[in-house]
Amino acid sequence: MSRSAHPAGPRHADVYPEGHYTAPADDLNLLDEKVWSRTVRRQDNGVVAVGGIEVTRLAEEFGTPAYFLDESDFRARCRAWSDAFGPNADVFYAGKAFLSRAVVRWLKEEGLNLDVCSGGELITALEAGMPADRIAFHGNNKSTEEIERAVDAGVGRIVLDSYQEIVRVAHVAQSRGKRQRVQIRVTVGVEAHTHEFIATAHEDQKFGIALAGGQAAEAVRRVLKLDGLELIGIHSHIGSQIFDMAGFEVSARRVVQLLAEVRDEHGVELPEIDLGGGLGIAYTSEDDPSEPHEIAKSLLEIVTRECETHGLTTPRISVEPGRAIVGPTAFTLYEVGTIKPLEGLRTYVSVDGGMSDNIRTALYDAEYSVALVSRTSTAEPMLSRVVGKHCESGDIVVRDAFLPADLAPGDLIAVPATGAYCRSMASNYNHSLRPPVVVVRDGEARVIVRRETEEDLLRLDVG
Ligand code: LLP
């Protein structure tokens, strides 16, 4: 993940220690539009608003910490992805990034499909009315019960992840007299340039069936022999928060190569390929993600070119962006609590949430931005570490960022780009209550996932 190794520059070099942070912006009150959702503005009175509603009002009404999601931004991003890929491709939103019934309804209305990877995501999708044929079911260890539910619901595709699963899905489909549409997830052997825990196409990890050693070709052989399965294509997902298109290109090339081998061996041209998700977003001003139309152009071109080389008809392409759709659309709003300046180091700013609402910093060393949003300030920049209220020192939300030196308890600060993998990976650590997701649109705000209560906690504790 991008990180400037050199700190603040001459103005701060003597004051602040070595560390991984960039120089403070000239004006800390300015919000970099790259990292904030589209309707976020700082108003003339200094308060930041989203969808036309001031954060001070949102905090009063919904409390903190809370995630505020910009619905029109979410919808615009859905449209940008489906317009970019056009009518000969399918966009599957990856529900693991963030899923709720409201999200499913928006996807349905915006014409997107949905990738789910658990019984829980599947039931949410179906309950909210997503047509089953627009659902793809993923996972490296789907239970028989999950497979049965997916087959019974009539999901559009199940992405097969192992030899065992080929047999299991075929068995379930046959027992119902059905023919299940499937893809085979292959591991293309690409080292994606991202954090080790979110890279998925190198060989030494748990996902997919390796192209290497002919294992994927063997999976194709097995699937084609089974009456309960209809093989519609090959799937590859190389990792997450990736900026460099080179990995996708290699992946596309290797997947098309397999299609050619399948054609040569079996006389069958598989009609689809899925290149997965993984496109990076801007968490800080340093990050420079490509736009959906640039990504689509380069992926479509490479697949078309490779198919021409092999004399194949270009298959229908699908992609599965999760983070790139929902990530930039939300921010987390916190209230500042204790503030501890550590002489010669930095100032620890504690907020009323932490690793329970955003585990990404602790888990992946992820970087975030932060801003004072309840007022403006002309105070000097103060090197800060935004930390949570949990009982461990790794409970960091923003490792190094500049906040104004007059920051005080009760101020509201917001961390942008928390729409993906924050609420969906939130926990009850220290018996904290998971924050709500509040949707803001055209001057109106409504809760789509409510805040947990102490009763929720106690209800599960039946001992
Ligand atoms: N398709 C498949 C098969 C996936 O496994 C994933 C993500 C996606 C699509 C969507 O990837 P995206 O476009 O959101 O990068 N918790 C980590 C990310 C884990 C991603 C898992 N799979 C994080 O917070 O960075």
C-alpha cells in the first residue's frame, strides 16, 4: 500500500520523528475530493455536510461512532461500472465489502449482479429481492447446506473452488434433477502487489485450482463429465486494493490460454470469463486509482486481443468490484475523547470507536485520512495517531495524520473511504456495540443497519 517513507519536509523535520507520513496539507480544512464521497462539502460555517446534512446534526441524531453512506455516490459508481463494461459484460458487486437489504435493492435497481460468499450473504440477497439468476455464489469451503440453498434458490452460477466441491455441487444438483451453471476458479500464479493477506492468485494460498501442473485443466475434465453441471466459464480473482493493471493482464491472458486449451481438448468454447474484483481506491491523497472506464477498456482490449490470437470468440466478461463501488461512498464519524501529546513523538487522539469498527489498520497496516469536520481550525498541524478505545495498543484507526493542534474533546473527526470492509468486518471486541450505517441522500438521512444495543449482546449470551 502506498506510503511515503519521508516525513514532513523542512518545516516539520526537526519537530516530528521519523515515520511514515507525508507533509501536512497547506490547509487542513480542505477535503481532498479523491478520498471523500461525492456529496461531502465543507460549508461556509465550517461544518462538513454530506448529502446536504451537517455532520453535527447527524451526530446528534444518530450518535457516534457511525458510518454515513452517500447513496447517490453509491448509485453513480454502480452506473459508472456497468456503463464502462457495456452490454457484453456483467458487473457483480462483491457483497463481502458491505451488504444490507438496502444495498441489494440499489444494485437491483441499477442493474448490477451480486457476488455472495456465504449463506448469510445469500439470504440477505434473496430476502431483499435480488433475482437468484443474478447471484454468483463463491467460497473456498461452501457447506453442503449452503450449496443446497444456492442450488434450490437457482443462483446464476456457483464458482467451484476445489475438486471436492465439483462432486458436491454435482451431487446436489443431480439430486434435484437440476443442471447447475458453474465456473471454475483458477489460481493464475500472479503475485499481486498488495498486502499478503489480500493477495489471492499466487500459488501458496487457499483459493482456487492452480493452472500450474494442469490442475485446472483436470478440473475442467471432471466438470464436463458430470450431468449435474453446466460449465459456463473460468474465474480468476487476483487480490484486493490493487492499482497496477499488469496483474489483471497476466491473469486475463492465462485464463484465455486455458479457454484455448479447453477448446482444443474438448471442442468446447466456454462462453464466459470472470476476472474478479480487487481494484484499488484512494484512502489518502497519495493513492491514484484508475477510473472504471480505463479499467474496462484495458481489460476488454486484452481479452479481445488474446482471443483473436487463439482464434476464439471473445467470451462474455464479468468483473466483481466490491471496494471500488462502496469503499469511497462512506465515512466513519467519531467524537474525540482523550488527547495525549507525547513529547517528541506524536499526539494520541482517542475516539469512541476503534478496531471494532475498522480492523483494517491493525490487520493490513492500511492507511486512512482523517479530518476535523465539526468546525474549521487555523491552528498548526499536529502529528496525530487516531486510536480507539479498545484494550490493546494496536487499536489504531489512522496511524499517522495531521490534525489541527487545537483539537479538543467533543470535536467530531471523520475517516473517509470506510465503506468497504469496515462494517462488514466489525466486531464486538470488548463487548462494544457495532455502529449503525446511516444512508444520506438529498437532505435526508435514514438508518439501514441499526446500532447494536446492549440487549443485542445479552440476547446471544444464553448461559
Ligand atoms: N471477487 C472475489 C472472488 C473476492 O474474493 C473478492 C474479495 C472480490 C471479488 C472483491 O474484491 P474488491 O473489489 O472488494 O477488492 N478484507 C480485505 C479485502 C478482502 C477481499 C476478499 N475478496 C480488506 O479489507 O482489504
